[in-house]
Amino acid sequence: MIMDRQLGELALGDGFEGYYILKAAQQKTSVSGKPFLNATLSDASGAMDAKVWDYPGPIGAQDAGKVVRVRGTVGEYRGALQLTLDRIRLTDARDNYNPAALVPVAPIDPDTAMEELATLLASIEDADYRAVAQAQLEKHGEALRRIPAAKSVHHGFLGGLLMHTLNMLRLADFVSRLYAPAMDRSLLLAGTFLHDLGKTREFDFSELGLVTEYSTEGQLLGHLVLGAREAAETADALGVPAEKSMLLQHLILSHHGDPEFGAAVLPQCVEGELLSLIDRMDSRAEIYREALDELQPGEFSPRIYALEKRVYKHE
Amino acid sequence: MIMDRQLGELALGDGFEGYYILKAAQQKTSVSGKPFLNATLSDASGAMDAKVWDYPGPIGAQDAGKVVRVRGTVGEYRGALQLTLDRIRLTDARDNYNPAALVPVAPIDPDTAMEELATLLASIEDADYRAVAQAQLEKHGEALRRIPAAKSVHHGFLGGLLMHTLNMLRLADFVSRLYAPAMDRSLLLAGTFLHDLGKTREFDFSELGLVTEYSTEGQLLGHLVLGAREAAETADALGVPAEKSMLLQHLILSHHGDPEFGAAVLPQCVEGELLSLIDRMDSRAEIYREALDELQPGEFSPRIYALEKRVYKHE
Amino acid sequence: MIMDRQLGELALGDGFEGYYILKAAQQKTSVSGKPFLNATLSDASGAMDAKVWDYPGPIGAQDAGKVVRVRGTVGEYRGALQLTLDRIRLTDARDNYNPAALVPVAPIDPDTAMEELATLLASIEDADYRAVAQAQLEKHGEALRRIPAAKSVHHGFLGGLLMHTLNMLRLADFVSRLYAPAMDRSLLLAGTFLHDLGKTREFDFSELGLVTEYSTEGQLLGHLVLGAREAAETADALGVPAEKSMLLQHLILSHHGDPEFGAAVLPQCVEGELLSLIDRMDSRAEIYREALDELQPGEFSPRIYALEKRVYKHE
Amino acid sequence: MIMDRQLGELALGDGFEGYYILKAAQQKTSVSGKPFLNATLSDASGAMDAKVWDYPGPIGAQDAGKVVRVRGTVGEYRGALQLTLDRIRLTDARDNYNPAALVPVAPIDPDTAMEELATLLASIEDADYRAVAQAQLEKHGEALRRIPAAKSVHHGFLGGLLMHTLNMLRLADFVSRLYAPAMDRSLLLAGTFLHDLGKTREFDFSELGLVTEYSTEGQLLGHLVLGAREAAETADALGVPAEKSMLLQHLILSHHGDPEFGAAVLPQCVEGELLSLIDRMDSRAEIYREALDELQPGEFSPRIYALEKRVYKHE
Amino acid sequence: MIMDRQLGELALGDGFEGYYILKAAQQKTSVSGKPFLNATLSDASGAMDAKVWDYPGPIGAQDAGKVVRVRGTVGEYRGALQLTLDRIRLTDARDNYNPAALVPVAPIDPDTAMEELATLLASIEDADYRAVAQAQLEKHGEALRRIPAAKSVHHGFLGGLLMHTLNMLRLADFVSRLYAPAMDRSLLLAGTFLHDLGKTREFDFSELGLVTEYSTEGQLLGHLVLGAREAAETADALGVPAEKSMLLQHLILSHHGDPEFGAAVLPQCVEGELLSLIDRMDSRAEIYREALDELQPGEFSPRIYALEKRVYKHE
Amino acid sequence: MIMDRQLGELALGDGFEGYYILKAAQQKTSVSGKPFLNATLSDASGAMDAKVWDYPGPIGAQDAGKVVRVRGTVGEYRGALQLTLDRIRLTDARDNYNPAALVPVAPIDPDTAMEELATLLASIEDADYRAVAQAQLEKHGEALRRIPAAKSVHHGFLGGLLMHTLNMLRLADFVSRLYAPAMDRSLLLAGTFLHDLGKTREFDFSELGLVTEYSTEGQLLGHLVLGAREAAETADALGVPAEKSMLLQHLILSHHGDPEFGAAVLPQCVEGELLSLIDRMDSRAEIYREALDELQPGEFSPRIYALEKRVYKHE
């Protein structure tokens, strides 16, 4: 019996036991009238179909997304591996498993990333902008380190928001030096750091930390307005001059670049314009990275919803 | 010498003296090399061209929008009346004129209107929504009574915001009864009252109260975000439940209906949807009213910028 | 044996007999090679799945939408009630059932509604507009009382056109008083009444009165052009002045507001502008009403096709 | 004294007298305080600036578009010919001039064109479609022969509608043979002939036959709806089957191809689709012809409003 | 045993043997655990479902698009004919079948069409344009005669590109005479002939000549750029003046009319404008022809993707 | 007499002589009937109005853009300096002036910039991409060093294309390291270098090197297609593999990102996607830099055509 191995490492004929996410489940009845469960299990290494024969419940579609403890063997169906389970149960507080093994995580080291991010914020020359950024880091650091940046479009994994924010800060740092002195580096870096912090309130998260849905205030107010308001409150509390608070809010409210893409206002200062392009650049680079990962050289992807086109992986 | 008469009532040959707005001015030099001033004077009754011959200054283009004291006679040029001024000076604090005679005002009685508005707010059934609305009325009542609703598109006169808000409240009241019980009258009325209060900060005003330009925060943040934030702060201060505060903010943020027209988020509850349509209805009705006022029956207007079309005045 | 009861009131174990609509049917073959019928029955209270075992026909997919007489018992399948029928036959002229029990109807009393509508038309001050409206009421009153306003988007039930038209007339009446004297109440009310009468020719109807499909002229000419032409003919027959006939046609042709939404011309008089907004307001209010009906407080709907967004039902 | 010569043939120093259109006029005052008239005269050969010194009126801006009798001499100003007039008066019924010399006319022979058009209509195989077309030719032949097809975009000269209609009929004839038997030649030819006849009511015309403005019903109903209604009435009067009348109306209502370009409905039968493309092809060919006429080989035109681009005349 | 008959001519009960395309295939397992193959066979006459019972492979989904040799009998299932096969194998080089019987071909005679096309090219008056066209015909004649013009939208059958090109040349010939002398017939005909030759490199083709997919350079560069570059190289090789080469490239690059539809540049000379309209006309006519072929008079089609609407087949 | 001083350094009362650009000129007649010239002179420091009294020509509007030699004095008119010239003549080959003093130039040192650019190209790891880039640098280096990147939108000064290309290469270098290994640095750098080289053929240049107009092939083919073709020819000549040549062409053809902005194809590989964003980022940064240069802190610009909005210069 193989214990707690990643799905991607199981082989035909293996007996195994372990914790996995019940990604999907459907109760069915066989032609002979017997109930069985059609399920999909997943962990950070991928997903696999599973059958639980003669299974009357109670586990079913309503348990999708939960962690289960299962025991079974690895078979084959139409050329693909398929699991046959003889035991399945929901986990509870007494179960002791490693969530990081079950869900996808950003390909970065969170400690190093947080450290680099803190260093970049500490390098903000303007004391007001730096103070707002550091106060917000204090408040949201724990969430930032952990949550995804999206439900699915890009960076939809644990640590996604951190990876996205750090890459954008690196770009902002480079760009502000390239276009100095026509640009206020302090404003650009602070705005870049703050731009997506409203996402901590825009989503509902599963117990494992993935985004399951938009929250009600996420849908009715949006992470731009939520984030701008919080930045304003922090700036007020710190006694930051009104003009600077207004500029930070403007960067957050305009960072989607165009009302068509969700911006509450159009960017009208150069730092806001560049923030929206830096955001677009990092999002697009990541969408491509995730899409090209699934392709062989010389292949085109299927149509990618967020890009409204197919992409090509060259040799 | 006729004193302080409306421009629209002056007749050819009249000598006159009075206060008017210097709507526009241009320093010119005649072919004989003498300086003169080409000016346009205005008051609530309209505008008229004026000349100040042999006038070396100091009044000029930089004084447009200010109130002047002038003396002159009414002549004629190419079939239209034209003023020739022999005296012109800027006014200061010691001058005593009636602003209402100088700028256009809403065709309503502000006292009656404020009273009806207060009565409608008092009729809001839900104590939380009513409290927020009344607190904001307390705070902005004075400005609401006075300021225009726009720079020029519609309701661009003193009292314009009050006229617009009151008509919309009347519509909201009717609509909420028509579609009861599928609609929350309290939410719709409170949201309608609050929807444009951010305009008190969106504009810069001339000394006579007209809109001269968007303020900086009006351009960079917009009256939707400004208004929503203030509503949220008021709700917080009054201990209003978070869901209700969120719904009020949602109505304010979405009242332009579509991002294409400036909405920060799409309306997603029925009261927000209807608020955006009530706003559009009252705006359009007023644009037509102002345009038709200039036409004879059977005529088409020139192209109206805000409607992207010409309109027709039928018999 | 329970006779002629609404589906929504049947309980597990009941034997029953009655008339229902065969909403859908599919002939299938079981794994043992025997034919059976997968069917869905519906009435005004909703829909329910049904099986007819060992059934070789002749009833099948081609009979969808017809009324059937069935006998059976109420069982259960995967937690939901399911009917097992032992008899099923198509109805013919000799069957005597109540259509109102089988299809959804508007939540209004048609007699009262028709009366209020007639009163509103009688209140039209201008004799010409009133004459056209009343002549058209005479002609289409019977259909108006009965037909839906749409295939499915909104008001897609018996009496839907009446409910839609009456609510719009109430709005038009209020609005014309609110904006008097800048508006011709007679024109607005007459145009509002006429605006959708072309729908009597735009659709094909099932024997029970629901819209099954667009008619050929409904697709090739559209209800705007059909309605405008009929209004013009009625006006001609009544000797109404050409300008008034033209204005009525203009209101009908432009009531969708924008060519993008099907308007044949842009509204260019204030009554046409407001009619298009009143139409949009009543349509939207009803779409929300129907959508919110399916939701619990705090829930979002699935994406609604006609609105291109999800909607929220607040507490 | 040269009598009644085309402007394009006058030379420096000529004394002349004749009838011309007063294309534009502006009353001015010279620096010495004397009134003079700045005018532009035009005829079919083009336009030329003119001055009437010491002229107090009564002719002025309000007479633009009228025919005047003038006498003067040809001078020069900044390298261009300019007329100095010593006499100018408006014409009346007693004046006897040739309108064809004053306004641009289509480069076709109207008699030959009408004959070819009649022959094409006579070749329509289907008796119903042919009857409608011939009845409408009977009714509108005189106007068709004379009026422009537009105010200015293309074919904006006398005979323009005839030239446009005939070229489209030739195309329709060719296309219907090319795509036979997938196409009904009779429907396509009849629809092509009828498609723009509503323009006889869409415009107001100057006394010389040029389009001065859209008529009220032209703006409020549009030539598509006007034309379709008349076709329907003619078809009814002739007892043409309803399906055929509907198809003719459909072709007229949809001939702009897309609601964005003014179509009341989308073309949904192949003849309507092709009619809209034939219309676009002939319009575009004429816009190019008129634009290229003004250019030298190797030149680009200024931006052409109707095409939203510049065009190139190659060698 | 009936040999090599078209599917459309097989009748219930027939035993048959022949070559067909395996349009689709799916390996399945029956409830009794036995493997079988669900297949669809096709030839130029259409498609039919087939079953191969107790069939463990090796033929399966991966063989879709290949030609198979089968033997079986014609049965019936739910009112439609269905084939039961007892033998199925893939074909190889030794099999001798007629591809033209297996795939749809254009309803034209290719020899006659090629001859007419060559005659039209020979009639090009300008020696340079003629030389380029004839050189390209020399090079691509074989492919032109054979390949489809598209994957599926229109002309998606063998000989489709030839049929499309020839019809467009006929239109170009007519149009250039209709609008002479405002148009360069030589340029229009040469450009029309060349406009789609880049399609020879834009697609990948199945062994039977149908388009299976876009080629990599077809997707990354597009047939407009590919075709323009080849035309330029041919023109260079033949010593054609640069202006003429540029105009040919311009026609090819702009023939989709609008960037929204894939044009690399906007048409800016009259021949390019007309080429884009001729292309649209022939494409639309063919889309309708193919759609109407499937309909009965009085019917509407389902929504046609390329037209974004349904179409109507009149009586 | 001050010789050859920049306009920006002249003071009231100065007598001066020098070379300037005749930016605009208009022949006028004074009220006393004497001819004079209204002119605008410009050099790299700005522009100033000038009068040449009693000047009958020959210099006039037709000489705009040429270099003139003038002598005059500095006066004042309505508070601004104005030049009165007593001599003006066109220059010819014998005149010896410094063009760099007359036209605006990029704020970079061209030698240093060319060196850095060459170093970046030399750092391209892939020998094929490097060879194409270096061959094109060899060919176009001289023009690249000199020409503007646009007529007016941004970088419309001498050296503008070099400044734009170098900044983009710096960004491409940074971005390719940030997103390594998901990106081919060699392809991105080579494509970035090549992307605008077609501009050497897209424009016509004045004798001083500024863009006066689009060239004919610039308008009919565009710099994307021109550049892609040249890259392909260079790649062919160097024996670069077809896939690499295709990718370079794809980057050039797609670098405007969207057909709406002029892209001939959509970017479909990650390097093309990023190139289009890098181009947009550098263009926008420069548009802001040029606009903010004209503003005081706290001011908004007028509407900027290329951005379709106003921009704000913060403190």
C-alpha cells in the first residue's frame, strides 16, 4: 500500500491511500440499478478520474472542493489511468495533511519574494508614499503571501498575488529609472504595490485558499473601489497630504486602463498610465506562460478566453 | 439714464448703467493703431456684444467671467443691438448687486423644492437609509440648493442640481410604488438622493456659482467614487449595517448605467438599474426642454453634442 | 386517483390523471432493447420529468408543445419526484381542459387592467390621437388581453403584452405630468399604447397562446414597421392630420431607442425619447422581477442573457 | 460685354453679365465704415468669389441658394480671379435662364437612361413584381429623371438618382444571371428599382432641383420606411400576393445592409443581401469618381467624410 | 453485395462494400462490457452513422479523416438508416479508389473554368499586370484548380478557390466596363486573380484535398501578406514598374476591406475598394446558396455563424 | 546686430540677423491697400510671429517649411514679442547654416545611443536573429540615427526613431530576463530592433529631416508590411531558417497589437505580445513627457488627440 503519494506518480496496479481534493463528484445508477459514484480527484500534480462502485452516498456533488481520504487501486480505462476506490470519507479537523501538496502554488519562494518586496517598498524615496505602502503591507502581508490573484484567468494559484505584485514592482522600478525624471518613482512603486490589495476582499476562498467565487462586495463594488477607499483611509490616518492620497487613489481606480476593462476612471497621470500597462504586461506574460506550458513546440493552443485568440509555441 | 435693467429689456438709443457679467473680452487694435475692447456682456436674460473704444486696458481676456460695472448707450450693428460703453470697471466687495439677476437660475422655487425634497426623504421607511439621506442633506443642503448639475450639458444653471434631484426623487417614488413589492423603495429613494452629491466636490465654481471647470479630484476620482466614499463614511458613522452601506455605494457607483458612460461598476440590483434609467430619463427630458426652448414649431435643432443627433420641435 | 391537479401539488406515491403540456419528449431504447419515452410534462405550476416504459410510440419529439392526457403515479429519482405514466394520449377537440391551468399567466387581473387602460386612453386630450388609439384598441383589444409580449426575454406569459402596455401607460401618464408643459401628453400616451401592437403579427403562437416563433413577416419586416404602417392606415382612415400621423409613426419606429437595439430611426422628439426610456424601464424591471423570483436573498443569479450580466437579490 | 457665359470660361479683364447662383453672401463693413458684400457665385462649371463695393443691401446671407442677375468685371486677387460687380439683383418669374447651366447635372443622357431603365423593368419575368415596378415608374418617373440621389455625399447633382438607379439595375441584371438559379431575378430587379424611391419624399429641394435639406418626414421616418410603405400600397392596389409584397418591402427596408448604416431590418434573403452590396458598390464607385476627378495622378485626396479615409489617384 | 455505391443511394437491407471517409469514430464499451465502435462514414453524397459490434480496435478516434474500406448491411435506427459493419480497415497506397467520389466538389467543370479564367487573364490590356497574373497562374494553376477556398465558411469543397476566383473575375470584368473610364480594368482583373493565391500556403490539406487546419504561417502571417509578398517577388522578377507592383500588393493587402475583417490596410484606390466589395458579394452569394440548399421554401435557416443571422428561403 | 541667435534668446529691442525656418506665411493686404507678409519663424528653441511690411512677394504660403535668411528687430504686440523684418530671402545651396539649430532634436546623444544599441544587438544569443538585426543595422543605421519616429504624435523630432528604438530595446532586455525562461530573448530583441525600420520608407522628409507627409507606399502598404518584407529578404539572403524568418515577420506585422490600431495580424506568440506592449509603453511615456513639458504643476493639458483625453501634471 502506497501512502500519500502525488497522483502524478501513481502507476498502473498500485494500491494506494491518501488525501486528495474531491474536485467533482456525480452520483449515478448503473444499468443494473446499483448506485455508484463518478468522481475526479486532484492534487497539486494534476487530476484523475475515479469510480466508487456500489456506493450509495452520502458523498456527492455537494462535496466538490472538499478534501477526502481515500483508499483504492490504479486501473486503466481507454488508455488512461483510472482509480477504483474501495474507501472514501470526508476529512475533518483531526486529519493531518499538507495543503501545499493538494493545490497548485506559485513557482516562487514566498520568503525570498516577501523580502524583495519589502526591500523595494523601503526604497521608496517619498516618506508619505512609503508610509502608506508599508502600513498596507503590515496589514495585508499575510494574505498577500498566500492568496491567488484570480479565480482562473492568470496567477490562479496560492501565492499568485505575491508573484504578480513582485514582478510588477520590478517592472515599475525599471521603468521609473528608464523614464526619470519625467516620472515620480515613489508614486509609481506605491501605486503598484497597492493596486490589487482590494482583491483580499473581492473573493471568497475555499478552505485550501483557492478562489471559489467573487464576494458580494467584490461584485457590487469591485476591488478598485475597495482598494482605493482603504488606501485613502490609511493615508488619512497617517496624515498624508490630500494631493498624494488622491494620486494613490487615482492609480488604483484607473489601473485597468479603460472602462471597457473595468477601470473606474481613465488614467490621467503618467504613473497611472504606466501602471495600467505594467499590469497588462505581467498579466499577459503569465497567461502565455501558463498556456505554453501545456503545448509542444510547433503547436497552437485552443482559443484562450482571456486573450480572445489562440497562441503559438515556437521551437 | 436707465439703471440696472436686464439686457433683454434694453432698447435702441437707451443710455444705461448697471452690473453685468463680462462673458468674454478681447483686446484689439484698430487700423488707425488705437486700442479698443471687444466684449460680450451677459446676465440672466441673455448676452449682448459691446465695444469700448480707445480703451488701453487693464480689463481684458483674463477677466472673463467676472462682474463689471458699465455705463453706455445702445446702438445697432448689422441689424442687431450693440452696446457702446464709455465706462467699465471690475467690481469688488463694496459693490452691491443681485447675483440672481446675472446668471441663469432653475425655473423652480428653491424653498418649495427643498421642502418637498425633505418630505420625500422623511417618507423613507427604512430607518437606516433615511438616516444616511438626512445626514447628507444636513451636510450638503446649502450647496444642493444652489449649485448647477453640470458645466453645460443639462441643468447648467443655479439650482440645477436641486431641480434634477427632486424630479428624480418624484420619479423614484412613483416607480417604487409601480413595481412594489419587487423593489425596495427606501433604498431607491436614498440612492436617488445621494447619487450626485459628489458633484459638490467635482466642480470648481465661479464667484457667481456657475461651474467653470472640473476640480482636480473631480477629474481624477470622479463624482461617483467621491460620493460613494462619503456615503460609506456617513453610514459607518451612523452604525448602518454593512450590507445597506454597500448597496448605497453600489447605487452611487453604478448610476451612469454603463462603463461606457462612466459607471464604475454595472448596476446589478433592481434599484440600481432603475436609478440609472431615472437619471437618464430626467437628463434627457431636460436636454430636450433646453433645446426645444430655442426652436420654433416645425424646426430641427442643430446637432446636439450630448445626444449625438438633432431634435425636432413639433407643432 | 387524483384528478386534474397541478404538478406542483402532487406528492410521492400519488396516483393521478390529468391534462398537461408535453413540454419535451425523446424516444429511447433501454439496454435490454425495449423502447421507452423520456418526457417532461408542464403546467402553470412548473415542470416534471416522466417515463413511459415499454412505449413504442407514436408520441415522440414531434409532439412537443401539445397537450396530452396522462395517467400515472408519482415516484422519486435521485431525490426529485418523477412520474411513471401508464397511459398517454394526445388531446383533440373533444377534450375539455382549462388552458389557464396549463400555461403561465400575467400576475394581473385582465378585466381590471383592460378597464384602466381604456380609461387612460379616454383621458387623451387631443381628439386625433385619442381616435387612433381607441380605433386600434377596438381592433386589437382581444389579442392585447391575451398574448405574451415576448418569446422568452420578459413578459413571456399570457397577458404579458397587456401588463407591459398598462405599466408603460401609467409611467407615461406620470412622466407627461412631471415634464409638462414641455411635452405633449396626448402624443406620448397614444404612442405608448400603439408601440408594441405590431407584436400581434410578429409572432406565431401555440394553440395555448404562447409564442412559439417569430412569424415570417415578423422577421422580415419587424413589429416596428408593421405597427407604424397600421397606425398610419388607421390615421388616414380617420382623417388625422399628416403631421400627427407622422409623429405617431415616428414614436413606434424609434421606440427601441437605438438602431443597435432594433430602432428603425433614432428618436428625435422628446416624446419618442421618453417612450424608448419608458419601454426600457418597464422591460428591465420585469426582467429583474422574474430573475429575483428564482433567488434567495444574498444570492446572485446566473448570467442573464438579455442583461449580459448577473443580478443580485439583496436581503 | 460678354453675356451669359460659364464662370469657368471668363478671363481676366472681361466685362460680363449673366445669371448665376448666389452660393453664399456676407454683408461686411469696410474700415472706412462703408458697407460691401462678400459673395460667391456658382454655376455648373464651378464657383468664384465676388465683391459688391458700397452695397448696402438688400441682398445678403438670407438669399444664399437663389439665382441672381449680375453685371461686372473680372479682376484678380492673390493670384486668383475675382469678380467685381456693379449690379446685382434677385431674379423672379420673368427672368428666363437655363437651370441646367447653373447646377451640376449627371454625366448621362436622361432620355437614353430612362429608356434603358424602362427596358430593364419590362424584362422582369414575374408579372407581379413587374407590375409594381412599372406602376411606381409611372408615378415617380418624372422626379426620378430629375432629382439628385443625395445632398452631397454622392450623386448630389440633377439626374443623380436616375444615374444611381440605372447603374444598380445593370449590376442587378448581371448578378442575377451570374448566380442563377439561386436567385430570383424578378425580385432583385424590382427591389433595386424601388429601393431609393422614398428619396422623392426624403428631401427638400431648391428651386433649381438640388437638395437643400432633409424634409421633416425624411428625418423622422426615413426613405426606407417611406419607400416600403408606398411599395406595399402599390402592391395591395394591384392585388399582388402578400408574400411578394412582403419581400419587396423587406428589400427596401434592409438595403442599407446594417442598422449601423440605417437599415431598418437586416437583409435575410439573398436578393436583399445582394441589393445592399450593389448599393454599396455603386455608391462607393461614384464617391471615388467624384473624388478622383479633383486629383492629379500620384496625389492623395483630403480625408473624405463618407469613406473616413483619404483616397489615392494612381498614374 | 453492392460494390462502391454512394451512401446516398443505399437502401434498407442492402449488403454493400466500398471506400468511405471515416469522418468520426469513438471507441465505446457496451453495458455487457464488450467493446464496439461508433462511427460516421461520409462521401460526396453525405454522411451516415455506423456501428462495428465487438470491435476492440485498432481503428478509433485518431483515424478520423482517413479513408476506410468497409463491408456491412444497411439497417434502421429511430427512423434513420444506420450501417452495421462486419469489416473495417484503413486503406493504404495499394487501394484504388476515386477521391472525387468521397469529397464534395464544386458544381463547375474545372476544365471549362480554367479555360475561361485564362481567357480573362489574357484579355488584360496592360502588359505588366498581365505578365504578373499569367506568371502566377503558371505557378499556382494546379493548386487553384483543386483546393477549397476555405475550411468551412464558404466554397469549402474541392475546386472552391477556382469557382470563387472565376466568379469574381466575371464580376470584375463587368464592373470595370460599367465604371470605365474611372477605373483601371487591368489592375482590377489582375488584383482579383491574385487576391486569394496566398491561400495555397494558408492551409494544411488532408490527403483528399480538404482543408484540415490553418498552417503555421497561415496563422502568423495570413494569406494577405503571403500573397502580397509573392506578387511583389513575381513583379520584381518580371521587371514590372514599382508603382504597379505596389498597387497589386495594395489590392491584395486590403481585399478584406476593413481591419476588423482582416485587411492589413484599408483600400485607398478605387480598384481596391471594388475588389473588396466583389469578394464580399461572391462570398455572401455562396454562403446563401449553400444555406438555402438545405431549406424548404418558407423556412428560416438556423443562425449562420459567418452572417451572424438566420436566412429565409422564399417561395 | 546679433547674428544667428536662437529665437528663444532674443530680447525686446534687439536687432538681429540669421537663419530660421519659415514655419508659415500668409500674404495680406493692409487697409491702405499695401501688401505685407504675416509670417511665423521657428527654430529648435520655438516659434515667433513676424511681419514684413510693404512686401509684395515672392515669398508666401507656398514656401512654408523652407529655411529663410532674415534681418529685423524685435518689437512687441499685445504683450508678446514680435519680429519686424526688413529683409527676407529663401536660402539655397550656398547658404551655410546648422540644421540642428533649426529643428527639434531628441534629448539624447546619438553617438552614445548608437553604441548602446549596437552592444544590445551584439548580445543577442541566437546567431540567426543577431545576423538579421546586424545586417539591418548596417543598412539603416544612418537613417535610424537621424529620422523622427512620427509626423507629430510622439518622437516627432530628429533622432526620434533612435531614441524610441533604444528605449524599447532596454525594456525588451529587462523584460526578457524577468520572464526567462518562458521567453526567447533573441527573438524579442531582434524583433524590437526591426519593428519600426519600415518607417524609413513610410514617410517623406523635409530637407531638414522632419516628416512632412506619408509616402505613397507608406500609405498603401504601411510600415509593418514594408518592414516585414525587408526582414524576410534579409533573412533569406543570410540563409536563416524559415521558422525564424516567419517569427520575425510575425513580430513586425503584429506590433501594433490590434487591427484597430493597425496591426496586420494579431500577436500570437509571447514575444509578439510583449513587443506590442513595450511599443505602447514607450510611446505613451513619450506622449506624456512631451505634454507635461508644456504644463505647470497642478494643471491639466488640453485634450491630447493620440490619447483621447487630457492629462494632469501633479506637484
